[in-house]
Amino acid sequence: MLDSILFYFFGGVAVIGAALMVTRRNAIHSAVFLITTLLATAGIFLQLGAEFLFIAQIILYVGGIMVLFIFVIMLVRLDVALHHIRFRMKSLVVTIVIAVLGAEAGAIIYYARKLPGQGLFIQNMAPASNLTPNSEKLAQSLFTNYLLPFEIASVLLLVAMVGAVVMAKNKKRTEDS
Amino acid sequence: MMSPAHYLFLSLALFLIGCVGVVTRRNVIVVLMSIELILNAVNINLVLFSRIFGDAAGQVFALFIIADAAAEAAVGLGIIIAFFRNRETVLADEMDLLKW
């Protein structure tokens, strides 16, 4: 009972926040609604027994990435963008196509449990105790089986850091000096 | 206990909303935010299947996706700042430097 209340609360907040994020005109409002969605998703992670990802989501996504986004929105002048908004037929068509594709995928997930032995089979959840010391299990997996991807991810972050500095650097000022 | 299909539907809904945002919005910053939403929907799936199979590997990959999203956001926003400095716009429609 409590489980389903929590699920529908966090899921509803996530979906409503995402819908508002896509439809708001002002980019700052979009960013705030995306933060709401990310926090609700963190709640879903906690419900699924992923405590480490819950904390990582809040610290990295909400505390890091979204602050970067808001920083850039404030840096870039957006009042030009607000004047040129007009309704486009193309976006309506695209939305309908995506809705049809989504209905198809939803039907596949929905009927997967109705037809046992046919098509996609979604099995039931393992007991939550399989993942109980969550950070320990995650660290065990990360530093044994997935050590090479971990190192590659660190190199990727280094490359992204250097790339971001190179991209955002003011070239004119360096030519003058 | 909720069934796995509930979480799959939630993930599907977030993914589709993110797709609509990527395709319909003209502001490139909002397009990048929609991509973050799509990555987040995928993360829900990975954590769900990690829970279903009782294996931490799915959560490890979700962690990699978060690291990836951070890298993507840093480089993407760097490109947006560089472009804004040159063209004074962040609208996707006006990014037509290669058009002749």
C-alpha cells in the first residue's frame, strides 16, 4: 500500500514536471521543472533499493548539471527567443507520430504479462535483500567486473572538461594579449 | 509491491516526453535538457532491471550514464556559449552557417 502510494506520488510528479518542462516558454521555468522531475526520479531510485544512485542523482544531476544549465541560461540572452515563437505545424505532426510510437510500445509492455510464453516476458522482482548493502554491492561490481569501463569513464570526464574549457574560452581576448 | 510494468510505463512516458521536447523545441538549451530527461528515463529502466535480477550491474551502468550526462552537458553548454558569442542566438532554426 505504502509502496504504491510512493510510486504514484513520485511517478506523477516526474511525469507532470517533465510535461511542464517541455511546454514552458521560459527556459528558466523549464530548468526548474526538470529539477523537480530529477528529484522525483531520485525518489523512484530509492524505492527500487538503489540508495547510492539516489544520492548520486541528487548531488550530480540536481547539484551539478542543473546548476550548470541555469548558469548558462543566465549567461545567454534569451529575450530574443521569446519574441519569435510561432505555432509550427511540423511539431504537431511530430508529436502525433511520437504518441503513436509510444502507444505501440506501451501496448507491448501491457500485453507482455497477459500472454505468458509469448513475446516479451517480464519476470517478477527478486527479493530486495539481494542488493541490501547497496553501496558495497555497487562498489564490488564497479571495481571488479567493470574496472575498465570505470577508467574509461574517468578519461571521458577529463576529455569533456578540457573540451568544455576550450569551447567556452574567449578567443578574441587571447588574440589581443 | 509494484509490478515491473508500472516502472516500465513511467520510464516510457518520460522517454516520450523527452523525445517530444528534443524534436519540437527551438531553444538549444531546452533541447539539451530534454536529452537529460531521456537519459534519466533510461536510468529508471536500468535500476529496475538491476532490482528484478538482484544484480548490481544495472546500477553500475546507471552510474556510467550519469557520468556521461555530466560530460555531455559540459561540452554541449560550452558549444552553446561559443555559438552564442559568434551569432548572438541559441535558436536551432537560426543555426544555418552551413547553408549557402
